[in-house]
Amino acid sequence: MIISPEFAIKVGWVKIYGDATIQTSDFTLLVTLDNLWGYKDNVCYMSDSNVTGRGYYNMHPIPKRRSGEEYWHMGDSAYFCQSDVYLELPDNAFAVLNPRNYLTENGILLSNTMFEGGYGGFVSFTLLNPLGGLQLKPHTIIGSLTFNEVDPQFIPTIKEEQ
């Protein structure tokens, strides 16, 4: 069942930190890009039991000469991104982040991300800019978060499965 963002906020599933503001649209919570890191160019090792990540470096927005407005200058690469939206989801709920269509229309890919039941943490995602030449202003809306709740009677327990 889809849950309204107003309900998710009211019951404490959503918290806002930093400069972000809560913006809702119909049945979604609009998510902004508030922090940006570039991935380091080193080997990433993954197995079922261990992950040694690439690591990343903080990217700082650069002010435009005339206006003073700050933008991140992004080349053709992948970026680790984070919103100031913090989630505390109960075990019977999940949230899905989907990109805004203007990103896709401009060849910018945002990873569709599912935040599983019990997740506690900031909304984080990968942004892929394969075409280069992108200037992105901090706090730009980049996606929408949809909240879903599963009726607990439909969640099997370990005892039931044995």
C-alpha cells in the first residue's frame, strides 16, 4: 500500500537536516541533491561477505563569476550523492527513489534505489553523467521518494518458514 509522504513525516519515518526543506507532490516526497562526492579511481573488491569500496572525495560547489550562485561542475563520471532527507523506516515499510524526468531527458542517470524495511540513514544514491558538461546547483530536486507499507500479516516470520 502506498503511504502519503505527509503520513511518513507525521509518524517520524522522515527527518530533514541541513538546508533541505520538505516538499511533497501528490504521493511522493521530493528529494534534493545536497551533498556530492566523486568516486576515487581505485579498485573495488566485492564478495558476499566483504566489500572494500573505492572511496570518494568531497566535491565543493564553485560560485559563478557574475551571479555568485554556486554549482557543482561535473564531468563524465559517476558520483555518490546524498540528500539531507533522513529515513527511519519500520520493518514493514520501504521507500523507492525514482529520478525526475528532466534528468533522463538530458542523459543523466540516477540509480533507482530501494530503502528496505528497518533502514535508518540518509537518502543516498549514485548519479551517472556519461555525457559530461553538467553544472548542477546544490539543493536541486533530483528525484521523488515513494513510501510503501506492507500489512504485517503478509510478512512471513522465520518460524512460519521452517
